[in-house]
Amino acid sequence: MKPILIEFQLTKKECLKAMRKYLAVNKTNGKSNLIIAPFCFAVAIWFCFDIKNTFDLVLSLLCIVACLINLGCGLILYFYIPNKTYKILNKNKDWKCKFTRKKIIFITDSEEFGYDLNIYEEIWKYKDYYFLHKKNKMFFIIPKRAFTTKEQRKEFEKLMREVYKKIKNV
């Protein structure tokens, strides 16, 4: 099988969407954090209006603090982390990747470096992307639009099935 060469640029919108999908699929974050926190905060405020003793006050304040922490973590994971990831990935604006049976080779204007494909544990397939996933929550985004033809994408999927046995749909 001949090497598969793809070239692409990640747009900010595309990278943020892919990153948020990855975090949701990986059970790191979901929209539920951002939905549950305000609801819990409202319940905690309601408790504040029904304070009968010191225990009720302490319980209400603990609920408010827990809600604020949950909301803060949700906002960080939904907005900050994807934007920071985009800034890191955007340092190399043009991605060129060559896939062989054993390696993924990244080609930039200044250098060429490769990794064994076995450093990734599995491949995830989403509507617009592939994610090469590592156990330690690291991954590489490959937009499907990077493939010039359907045949090239089928060759890529065939190669990935040879290496990882299956492609997980997310």
C-alpha cells in the first residue's frame, strides 16, 4: 500500500468544534456542566431564603461555592481549553501528513518528523473529523475534507482498520 498524503489547515471554528466534541465524547466536559450549574445555583439561592439555623446557612453557602466551581470548570473546559489548543495547533498553519502502515509523518516547511502509529490507541470517526486518540487524553484532529477523493479516504480508513482493527463512531 502506498503512503497516503494529506494537506490541510484547521480553521478556528473547525478546531473549536472538534475540540468540544472530543471533550464531550471523552467525558471530560459536556454542555451539562453549563446547564446544571445555574440550576443548582438557583436552588442554593432558594435555600438561602429558607434559613432557620446556622447549619442551613453553611449548607447554602457550600452549595453556592460548589455551583460556582462547577460553572467555572465548565466554562474553562468549554471556552478556554479549546481556544488554547487552537493557538498551539495554529503555530503550524499548514499541516501535511503522510500515513504509512507503521508511521504518521508530519511535514512542515522546516522539518519532517514522524511517530509510530502505535502511540495512538484508537481512531474515532465523527461527522467531519477523525481523531487519533491516545490514552492520556491527547489526540490529533484530521478533518475529512483533507482527503482529496473518496478513494483516498477509503484507503485511509482501510489502513486505520489494519492498524487499529476498527474505527469507533462517535
